[in-house]
Amino acid sequence: MLEAAFAPTAAAVASGAIPGAALGVVAADGRRWVAVAGQAALVPSHELLTRAHWFDLASLTKPVATATMILRLADAGALDLDRPLTDAIPDLRQYDLTAPERRLTFRDCLAHRTHLPAVEPVYTYGDDAARLKAFILQREWRAGPPVYSDVNYMLLGIAIERLTGAPLTAWALPAGLSYGPPPGPAVATEACPWRGRVLQGEVHDENAAALGGAAGHAGLFGTVDGVLDHAQGLLDGSGASPAMLAAIRTPVNAARTCGWDSRVAGWPGSDACAPGTIGHTGFTGTGLWIDVARGLAWTLLTNRVHPTRHGAAAATIVALRPATGDAVVAAFDRGGA
């Protein structure tokens, strides 16, 4: 199975379109396949990618960490998904009690069902994490149609910290997942113009960096096996309660569940996926997809932003993700051996 499933990724690495990649596939019955190729870093020096390397998971932080934390808190009765965020953050837009942000619910933010913008360069306002969080809470956000929004998950991260009385980094994560710097060799991401260095083992997302390195929208690192462990727990039910699984798998709208993207035509996870498949991508070149009907999940982890996001790798990853999904599903359907 692995050679056929890995073929599109191997070709992209061999052509130099992306520096390196790891593909991991897991079945609900525990069978697992992992393939790795290319370089963990090209500059300042070459470093061969291995299975042990930690990737900056970027927006995979949203479903794997933040949504999981919120749903576990809901399971424990600490919050109601359909209640407003002000239950956890009473000072949200506290100077305007009619502000629309005060009516946003946890479920709205989990499924990007809000008026908030896709992204905001919060890091350009300074690097005092506490002050930036206050800025996020009190800013009058420009209104627009519902879009995929980092701001939604920044708010959810702040809500978790308020509810638990501890930073996100205090949340117990399983082996293979960690907020940075990770406890092992790390894959390089970008030669960052803002920070003036190649990032390796520190979070790539500028806003997450300014917010202290761990935020609701980004900051999580993981190995290929760590990501597969999480996926397997969602496949076999060992990693989530029935209520959590229902929230993760049930569409809130046509495109999203609580924390995840739903299968729609032309999505990054491949049109070969069964209905009900969920997935998510990360800006650094990561992704995870879970085909519940097949009992199959796969993660494609790359460093496509190394040494820069401004290049051909951006187009490469857009084509590579569904091509990989096609190859994984086809190989699994042929027998998965």
C-alpha cells in the first residue's frame, strides 16, 4: 500500500517542489504505515527528514488541540456549546454590551459561523501577550460574511485559559503532540522577515508567536505518529466520548463540523473520500483527514513554507493534498496491505 499511496508525495519531493514530507496512514484496526522523504531543512544547512522529526502543525492546532479541549470541557459540564463566549469571558467587548461579539457562541466559533475576519496581523501591535489578548477581546472587529477565521480560535483559546485558570501549555497532551519548542528534532519552516531568522522549533505563525507561542489557532507541534495516534483515537472511539465524536462528525453547516472541515466537492482531502469524512489543513503544509466510513485516516506533513512561503510550493501543496488522498484511498480499497 505505502509505495502507491506515497507516490505523489515522493514525486513532489524528488522534483524539489517541497523540501520534505511525511505521510502517515492508520486504520481503525490499528494497522499503520509511515513513509518519509526529503529534507527537514535546506538552510542554513541540509538536515535529513526522519520519522522522529516534529512538524509545526499550524492550523491543525484548531481541531487537534483547541476543539478537543473545548469539547472535553463541554463534556465535563464546564461550558455549553450553544451558550455565548461571555460565559467564560465576561469582559469580551465589555464597553459595548450590545456588541455582536458578546452574542457569539462556542459552537459558532468552532464552526467558523461568525462575522469575524479571516486573519488580523495582531503581532504588529506589539509582543506583550497579555496586552494583545486584551486587544483581541476589546477590539471592534470589522463585520463580514462567515469565513474561516483565526480570530474565532484565538477567542476559544482565551476561553479555555479562563475556564481552566491556566495557560494552554498546561493542558496535558499525549506523546507526539506538544506546544513548542518541541522535545525533539524539529522541521524548519520559514526564513521569517519579521524575526530575522530561519524558524526551527519555534512557532511559524506570527500571531501565535506574539501571543506567547501557544494560541487557540496555532502553536501545536507534532510527529507523524503523534498525529496518527490522535486520528486513530477518533476512528476507534478511544480518544473521545460519544458526545465529542458526535460534535466532531455532525455538520454545523455545509462545510464544517465543530472543529473540522466536512467533505465537499473539490476539498483538499480528495473527492474519493466517503461522505462524512472530516479533515483540516495547516498553513505550513500539514493536513489530516479521517474517513470514518472506511475506518481510515491519513496525515500529510510537509515543510512547504521552507525557506519561504512566497514560491511555487504554494501551488504544489494545493494539488498534492487531493492527489495524496486519491492515492491513499485507492491503495486502501485495493487491500491495504
